[in-house]
Amino acid sequence: MKKILSAALALAVILTLVLGVVTTASAADFPNKPITIICPVKAGGDTDRNTRQLAIALQKVLGVTVVTSNVDGGATVIGMEEALYAEPDGYTLIINGTDMFVPNMMGTTDVTLSSFKTIGIPLIDNTTVLVAHKDSGYADLKDLVDKSIAAPDTIEYGGKIGATNQICGIAMNKEWNSAFRFQDVGNNAAKITALLGHQTDVINLSYSLALDYFKTGEFQALCLLGSEPNELIPDAKLASDYGYKNVDFSKFFWVGVAPETPDEIVDILADALSKAAEDPDFKAYLKDNFLTPANMVKEEAAEYAQKFYEETMEIYKDEFLAAQ
């Protein structure tokens, strides 16, 4: 019996040493082939655009090709699941933001932030604005809210059902005592089209996605849906400037990897993300699009994302679920 135990112990030691060597070797030459960042939405929006710019910056740091793969579907769940079940070798990353929490909040998936190892958050989008057409006649946010209260459910807030912007509509009504009626018009491109065609009254949107319309005056930003001013968008006042509670629907862009990925590789990727966030071209892109550099990695980034969810989204969960 002692000989069997000794043999088993020896085998366990050998396996531990071998696995340690394999892990060390794989980390030592990582990366040595192209890396894919899964973008779990269609091409063309701000998430896609930010992902592609980040890929360029990471490519400079890591010295290998970094490609963006758009995997749309299931309110980002399809892309998240593809990354979750990918080979845990660090060659498949996932980028997402507040939308990652919505399907889990609705009970349609178990996949959420804690399903992954967090690499980091390279940027924050504090540019979400409440937008109206110039022909709307709304003087400012207070005028809009007052008119909604005077005629409940007549002012339509266009968005995508089952998405973060629907939660935003719930939050505005609850915190401002407004009475907007949610209208399902679709994604960002569809929201812009609907507002241009006077098919909805107000939408929320990242400022840079409709920059041309703001420059021509066709769109007006009634307020910045954040908790802090954005000095790059000085004309977009906070809700608190009008006497209302700030409703924070700014966005962060989080990068993660499959949970079994070795810590040594996570460390390499986190260091690369930190350096990419400081790349001059990447920072110039952020400034041009009114975005805020973040450069948070690993635990700090995961804690930030989870806290943001709890403080700005989860508090409206019951109302959100009741509206589905």
C-alpha cells in the first residue's frame, strides 16, 4: 500500500511540474499568433468602432495581429458565450459594457461579468445625451419634463426593448417624475433615423454618433446622462443643473477572457491593455470622440464595472422586468 501511495504521490509531483512547465512556457512565448477580440454587436456602432481602435493599439504593444470579430445576437449573449467557451489560452478576448448585465438581469442567461477573468477597462464613454430634434420645440430639459407631466404618455422616448436604454427611460421617469412613453425603435442607427423622421420625440445616444447633426443644429442635446460633466461637451448640462437627480447612463468598455485562462497570460494581457490605453494615437482617438481614458486593469476594473451595475442599473430591476 505504501509503495502504491508513494508511486501516486510521485506521479502527482511529476504532473504538477509538467503542468507548471507547460504554463510557464506558454506564458513565456505569449503571444505568438493572432489575437481575436469578439465584439458582441453588429459593425458600425460605437462599441464596434472603439473595439477596432483598441485592437490597433494592442497590436502595437503585443507585436501580433489583433482582429475584431463581430458576433451579434441575443443582446450580446452569443458573443459572450463564444468567448466564454473559447480555448482559454488568451487568444480570444471579449469586449462589452453595461449591456453585458441586461440578459442576466432578465434571467435569460447565467453569463455575466463574473463568468470571466477581467483584463481591464481602457475607456469610459461619458457622452450619453438625451436628444431631441430641433423642431421639437423643447426649450430645455425642464421644459421637456414639464410637458411630459402635463400630458402623460404622449412624449415618446425611442430605444431598444430589453436593452440598457430601456432601463434609462425607466430611471428618468422614476427620478424626474416624468411620464415618457417608451417606444421600441431599435438600435442606435434606427434611433437616429426615427428622430430624423419625427417618428419619436427623444432618444439617448453617444454624442459622437450624431456629431454631424449636432454641428448643424438639427439635433439638440437636452442633457448629459451622467454623474459628472464632460469638459469635451460643455454645452450638454447635467440633469442636476436643472434641479433633477442625475441619471447616469454613461458607458464603460470592459475587456475579459475565458475564466480558465492562466493568470500569467492574464497579467500579460492586462499589462498590454494598460500600455495600449496610453498609446498617443489611441488617446487622440478618444479625445476626438469625446471619450475618457480609464486605464483600469484586473480587480480594479471588475470592481468598477460591478459597482456601476449595482448603483445605476440593478436598482431599477423590478420596474425593468415588469415592463417586458
